[in-house]
Amino acid sequence: MPRCIPCLFVLPLVGSCQVLDEESQPGADLDLVFSTQHHFRGIPNNEEEVLQPAVTGFVDTTRNGTIEVGVEGNVDLSDNNGDAWFPDDQAWDFSLLTFHGSYTETVEGFDLTGGLVSYVPSERDEFPFADERGETRELFLLIGRPFGDYYSTVSIHRDIDEARGWYLNGAIVREFPVDEAWTFGLQGSMGYSDDDQAEWDYGIEERGVSDLRGTATFTYQVTESFSIRGSANASTIVDDDIADWFDLIGIDKKNYWATLGVRWGI
């Protein structure tokens, strides 16, 4: 059993400090996404097509907060990952499982989300450009606030397991509602890694601004509980030393990919 499973019991501990809202029923979102690439913080884990199913459960509290627990999988659709970070030969298998638990509350106009994420790759010993990469866990804090028509976020990630590193990310989002069904959006983000986190994520000890990303999205709300979602994405490695390392190991520092998926709310 992955070490991350016991970690999710942190959520009941959080819940014990809250009073669950008896008038609010627990809910869940079921997602299934097709993506032309499995991408993470500027590096393609798989350069080829993948499926990404996810299940997220949530419940409200009397403090107007939300407790959330979920899992997301990444299923490779072929044995050839292209020029990528993850090992080949995992067709129709979960190359990565990501478990998360969090609590969200709005305080003085700021949306605060804190929690734990656990990353569980299926092949820990076969990474082509790095030593063993097994399960690792991160604590995170995300702070968000609307500014006029824009919504900005800052997130802080601290690996407490294998990497023992820090990753910071800042993002800004703008949504464009068209009607009751259609919504389009634009998002830009930039990430910063310290030496330890860069070594774990990219294979090189190099602190600095690591990845820059832009995303265009659409959502079509078919019914109250069912929607179709898609995105077009572009990412590049900013740090020159990390970019040179990508050139050395044959991984593209500039990547483009698209997603199309559906969400059921229950």
C-alpha cells in the first residue's frame, strides 16, 4: 500500500477542528481527461498521449470552508513516451498516481487552501535520466484573491519526503463568460525551484525561475452536473542552466499540448 494512503487521514484531523455543515451534503467530481502530453512544472513526463482520470470528494464546514480528498491517475496510451522524464513501457498502466487532501477557507477576502499531496510513480527504478524516483509528499499552501476581473494565486510547496525542496508558483487568471453555458479563460504562471526541488523534478541542482506557462481554456456546461472542458497549453524552461541540461538529455525545453475532458458532479 502506498505510504500516501495513511497521510489522507490528516483530513479527519482537520475536520475534528471544524464542525461539518449538516445542511450541506457531501459531493464529488468525476473527471476524465485526454491529453496530448503528461506535463509537470515545465518538463514532459510523457511526450505522447495519456488519459487522466480523477475522483475528488468534498464536504463543507460551518466556517464556510471545504474539506477535500482526491486522487488523480495518469495512464500512458503507448509504451513509447518520446523524449520525456518518465520511463517507457507502461502502456495502459498508471505511470503516476497523485493523492491529495486539503482544507479551503476564505479569510478577509483571501482564499486560503492548505494540504498534502503525495506523488506515487509506478516504476521507481527505471527513470532514464535520474536515480530512483519513488513516492514523495509535499505540503502546500495556496493563497488566492480576485483583483477586478482577474484572479491571482501564489502557491508554496515544501517536499517533506524525498526531495526536501521548495517550489513556488505565481499565477494570474482571467475568465470570459459568454453565456450560461460557455466560459473561456486565460492563465499565465511562473514557477521557482530551489536546488533540491530542481534536482528531483529535472535532474539538475539549479535554483531559480524554472518554468513559464500559458493556458487557454474553455468550459461548456451541458447540464448542472455535467460539463465538457478543454485547454491549449504552452510551457518553457526559463533558467539557462536547466534549459542546457534539457538539451543535453534530449528533452524539449519548449512544450505545447492540448486537453479535452468531461466532468460529472455527483
